[in-house]
Amino acid sequence: MMQTINTMFKFLNKRHVERPEVLYRRKLSGFLLFPLLLILSSVCQADMFEDGLNAFGGQKYEKAYQLWKPLAEKGNSDAQYYMGVMFANGQGVKRNYIVAYAWYSVAAEEQDMAEENRDDIEVTLSEPQLAQAKKLAREYTQKYLPQ
């Protein structure tokens, strides 16, 4: 009976001593896992964008739209630019210069070509349309521009 009690105390003491190491290993593995997940997320986004380019080049505009929309909403300026292109040309979506203007405005924060395309659209819009486009652009910028 005494031997059983001593064995239990050794087990408890050993477990108590090892517990901080286990917690440390768990924290360390979580610390190492986070950057890995960020890298994998970037790789996945790059793959999605590339797949969208392939679909767009193959005139599978609906597929490109499905791939690029989530990226654009997460702040990918390339995807945002192509969303503008698609709405300006009616590729995979109904042509809508107001929405194209908004997407170009968000992408223009990082891309000169998006700014040029937005300015080209601006001259074709009536005053009420331009006011609506600028309002939507402000909303998109607040919502989809990386913070």
C-alpha cells in the first residue's frame, strides 16, 4: 500500500514538473504554426489569382469572377483591378460602370493603371451616376482596402 502511494506521488510530481514544458512546447508549436498558416494563405491566394487569370484568358469569365471576388474583398489589389475590368467590359457580369469605378478606385490605391481606367470611366458618367459611383467607391474603400 505504501509503495502504491509513493508511486502515485512520484507520478504526480513528475507530471507537475513536466507540465510547464508541455505548455511551453504547445505555445512554441502555436507560435511556429501561425507564420506557416500565413505563408500557406498567401500561397493559396496566389494560386487562386493565377487560376483566375487562366480562366479569364480562356474567356471563362464567370469562373474568374468566382475566384477573384473573395480575393478582392480581402484586399488583393490585382483582383480588385480585374473586378473593375470585368464590370467595365461586362465580362462574366452585367456591365456596370458604377461598380467598375468603385473597384478601380480601391485598386488605385496601389495601381496606377486602375487610376487611369477609373478616370476614363469618370468622363462617361453623368453627374448623378458619378455621385453614385463616388459614394460606392468610398464604401468599397472602407470595406475592402487592407487596413
